[in-house]
Amino acid sequence: NSGFNRTGAEPVLGAKLGYLKAVLAQYGVEGKFFMNTETALLCGQDGQEAACQTEAFARAKNAYVVQSAAAAVAGGLRANIWYSLTGWRGSGLTDLALEPLEAYGVYRFSAAQFNGAAFTGEQTSFPGVKIYQFRRGAVDFWVLWSFDTETHVVDLGATPNEVYDMYGNALEPQAVLTVDFTPTYVIRKR
């Protein structure tokens, strides 16, 4: 399930999870764990269309890798499985020869960030910006992106220790960030 709107991004995972939990609660069922067994960003009928071969689609898929992982951890899922490694309809993390695509590197960096992380809340004070907050050991981090068609300026109030783009490239830590639909990691050490 892609759940991605190219003019803005937010995985539908949270809404689906809320719905499923509400249905179970209606029947008095509690304590069940959830897994997302297939997540991906699909393109076209077979992924070979011209639009699926563009940098814009690759960038959107890369962003969705992080967004779906953040939503899964925030939702308390036990698993969030990318479908599939070599892909279907343009969704692969590798090509058919198992050579890594950009999305594979994004996936690896994302997995390293979320490994052992606990969701601590959602920051809602910046309209148009999705911000999930996590804690991993002595590190607090945010994953943020614009979920509308605009770029937004986010004033963090203080300069963080580290900032990374979705590819794992270190950015200059600044108290004020410009955010678009591609996720940014903001790291603060306690």
C-alpha cells in the first residue's frame, strides 16, 4: 500500500491503524500487536513507464521509505516490511541484479536511526509539517517533513547536535530549518 500523495506526503498507516484498533475495541479485543506486511510506493502499471524512471519518482520513493518507517514506529508496529527488495511497479530498493538503488541506502540509514527507538510524541506546532519525536538511548530525535505542497520554515528554538537528510548526509546543524516533503532527521543528545 503506497498511501502517498505526490503533492504532499503522509503515510495512511496511522489512519488504518487507528481504524483497526477502534474496531477491535468495539469487540473488547485488547493487547493485539500489529504488523504492516507490505509497504511501498508504487508507480504506473508495471513500473516501466517514463514517469516511473524519473528522479522525481525516485525522490518520492526515498521519502516514503522514511515516512512509512517513522509512522510504523510511532504506531507501535512490530514490523513494517518493504515490498519487495527488487520491487514491483517501481518500488524496488535494488534492481533485478540486486544492485542497490538510492532507496536502499535511505532504507539502511532509516533502519539504523529507528533501531531501538521509542516514539515519544508528535510535535504539532508547525502547520503543514509532520514531526514525529523519538528517543534512542541518550539521543532524542525528530523526523520531520512537509505534508502539503509548500516548503516550511521550522524554528527549533536551539541548534541541534546533528541534522541529516533522508540519505544520511550530514547537514549543517541550525536552529532554523527549511523543510520540504523529503524527511530530515534532527538529533539532540541528552
